[in-house]
Amino acid sequence: MRAIAFDRYGEDVLERVELDRPVPGTDEVLIRVAATSFNPVDAGIRGGWLSEIFPVAFPHVPGVDVAGTVAEIGTGVADLRVGDPVVGMLPMTANGAAAEFVVAPAESLTAAPTSVPLADAAALPVVGLTAWQSLFEIGGLRAGQTVLVNGAGGAVGDYAVQLAHRAGAHVTATASERSAARVRAHGADRVVGHLDLSGTPAVDGAPFDLVLNLVSTSPEETAALVGLVADGGMHVGTMIAGDPDPARGVTATRVFVRSDAGLLADLVRQVDDGSLTVEVGRRVTWDDLAAVHADSDAGRTSGKVVVLAA
């Protein structure tokens, strides 16, 4: 089968290859891929920066998100049928979905949304799960509380603002001018520009019960964000945890997203009932994937990129 893979860590290592079509084992299914999407973790794995956390075997196919149709059923799988449209988050160290076919644990999959094109559904799993787990499972966000979403214009931020708003929280979001209208439409009560974290920023609405930091910040910048957390509140970061402030009862933690088909199914239901919008910044093919990785390495990635099987 055709695929995109790399046989060593590095910057310019992605190439088209021919691989054997995988065979599903016990409790697995084979998926004919409609699309995957790009996530920063894909670049981290490809560059070797996450090799101690997510070691992979070469050649490795990137693409943790998958949307497609079931092509073959392994033994022990009872709830899926050939032809079912599915979506899911694949194991971080397994071969990914930048290929014609990919094997996935059946337990990681759920029915794809019916209200968006199947390929666009690949924009949901990793970032949607990250947003939900950060806000509610880790951050404990409740109705009536206040949350600052730093980096709300990004892929995770799109979902974080929507989910927090729907949960009844008061949402303050940082976003660039080009993203502000979209973030506001997603339910942000207040949208501010990028924060100057060289000192203690003055932000309307501070202090916040929860600060969700979705961008890369230095230790000093992270400390400034922790300073915006109310006594007894929490700072949650996707890239850096930050230091807690025990004197004020402020905790700080970093989120590592995990696959959760039940939670993903709930997010799919929200998409289909119209309460959650799947945002796709752009759609590319495999031939563009190396450029997407290079943009990420250089900090130029904007919006969610769906990678169509081609």
C-alpha cells in the first residue's frame, strides 16, 4: 500500500513509500483511510524530540488522528462491521494514518459524525479530546466559573472555547485579530489580543478559576500565567505544566491526551446536534505533509490541517 513514512528522526525525512498492507489482529480492525490530520505531537515524534516518551519503530507512518471506513475485522470485534464510517485516535507509537490503510484497536474507534464530510472528521479526535480532558477531567471546570484560554485561535482552542461556553463557564480568550471573530462566535465572552507575559499582565476578568495555556511559553511566561489564577484555582498547559503556588493553593499540571472512544462518541454527538463545530483551517494531500511539518517546526502552523489520503 502507499503511505508517507520516515526511516529516521530528523527534519526532512518524510517520503512516499510502499508498505505491506497491515492485517488486523485480535480486537483490531483495518481502516481504509479517508484522512488524518496534523498535530504537533506528529512533528515531535518525527523530529525525535519525544523519542523517550513515544519511541517508534522505523519506518514509521505519522498521523494519530484517523477517519475512514472499516475494511476488515479482526477476531473478537463484535460492534463494528465492514463499511462502517469511523473516527478515532490511534496509539501514539503505532503506525499512523498517513497511509491507504491503518490497523486500529477497535476500542479506540467510534462512529464518525454524519453532519460533516468523513475526511473532515479527522480534525476532531486529538484536539477535541485534549480540550475536554484539559477543561473538565483535569481542570474541573464547572458552570459559573471563569476560564482564560490562552491561544484560543488554535486547533485545541477552537474546541476549548466551545466546550467551556456550553458548560456555562465565563470564557476569556486570547486570539489574534484574524481569529477573534471566530473565537467570539464560538462563545468567548471576552476576546483579548496576545498577552505581554514579560511581567504580570493586566487582563480584564482576572483572576481566573482556570487558566488553560495552549501555546509554548518560557518558564517566566508560564509563571506570569500562573499569576492570573485565582486562589485555589489551576493552571493547565498542553506544552508546559508551570510551577504551582502552594501559598495560594494554586495547582499546575500538564495534560497528556489519551484516547477515549466513549468521550469521543459524546463529542461526535455534539457535532451532529450542532452544538460543536468542527473547524478545518485547510485541507492538504500527502505531498504537502512535509511542508506542514516544516511550518510547525518554524512556528508557522495556523488552524487545523486535515491531510487527505492520496
